[in-house]
Amino acid sequence: MSTKAAATIKLITFDLDDTLWDIWPVIARAEARMHEWLVEYFPRIPEAYEPLDLRALCGEIALQQPGVAHDRTALRKLGLALAAERVGYRDFCSDSAFEIFYAARNEVVLFEEVLPALERLHQRYQLAALSNGNADIERIGLGHLFDFCLNPLDVGAPKPEPLMFREACRRARVEPHQVVHVGDDPDHDVRGAAVVGIGTVWVNRGAKVWIGEPLPDAEVATLEELETVLSRWDR
């Protein structure tokens, strides 16, 4: 990439879900664990709602309350509260139910090469996490490898809106041309970062075909390949 080849990379920003780990098995397991908890303590809810039904309530809430549509935590809690109300519970605590879900949601299984790659990259660059989700990198055990983490609640809008990318540059005290963003989503990650003038690396673990413009500056299947790309750009 010509722009990056001529620039000094100072900050690498990473998407989290589906970039550093496979998110949907994690979500399914978290939903199942919460469902088991509800069976024990609030059985009328799981009698009326399967885990996917409770997930669908999040979408219902997002349509009714667009102001919280980018807040995954609030959507889960409000969806649980709505389910409890509909089945007649008046003493339901959505915080307690959500904590069961959230503990499991942060029990992720990193892709094999992720941890050693991050450890090496952390020695050379500032690293930041930019996620539309609600993962907690401290709970996951990656907090020591990231200089900071941003999500939509921190900046007021989700990717691909420019705010999160611009705030990352501000916090790291770098210019966009000194930043590379790494993520799996063509719109949220690649196109969102490109609009701000940030370099882009598309993590394509599933051998998907890129569609549309702009193209990513690089495409990799693993973070080991990312290290090779960065070394070439930093020469």
C-alpha cells in the first residue's frame, strides 16, 4: 500500500468479535447458560421464550427505542425486562440475569495465533480495540495488551460512523495515516476506517470474496499474516 509504505505506523486498532475470536458460538453458549438460570429462578420466562426468542426481543427494543440501538448491554437488559413483564413477574432483576449471560459472553476462545501475535505487536505499536459489541477485554484477559478500548457508548455512535476511528486517533495522539485498522467486517471495519483516512486490513478467515469499493489495503487470513504485512509497510 503506497500510503502506508511511506508512513510510520504508530497505532493498530482491532475489531474484536469475529476478528480475534468466533463470536456466535460464544453468544449461543451465553444464551444457553442464562436460559438455565432462568429455568431455576424465573421459570415462566423460559417457558414462554426460547433463547432465540429473547434475542429477538433485543431487536424489538432497538426498533422501539432507537436511542439505545447501539448499546448491546441495554438491549439485553431491556429485552429481559420486557419478557418478565409479559409473563407476569414484578420482582425480576434484569441485572442479575444479564450478569449470567455476560460472564459467559466474555469466555471467548481466541483464534490460535491471536495471543502470541498480539504480544509481539504490543512490543512495537500502540494497540487499541474498537468494537461495536460489549466484550470486556479485562475479563477476557487481554487488557494488558491494549492501550485502550472504545465502543459505541464511549463515542456516541457505532462503526462505520467516523467517531470511533477519530477518537482512537485523538487518544493515541496520532494522525489517521499513522494508523492501521484490522477487522473482519467490510462495512464496519474496512469502509468505515477508509473514510477517515486510516489504513485497512481485512481479516478474511473464511475465504470470502470481496465485493465493492474501496478495496482493503491488505487482506489476511490470520494475524501472523498481518505481522508480515506490517513488516513490509514499515520498511
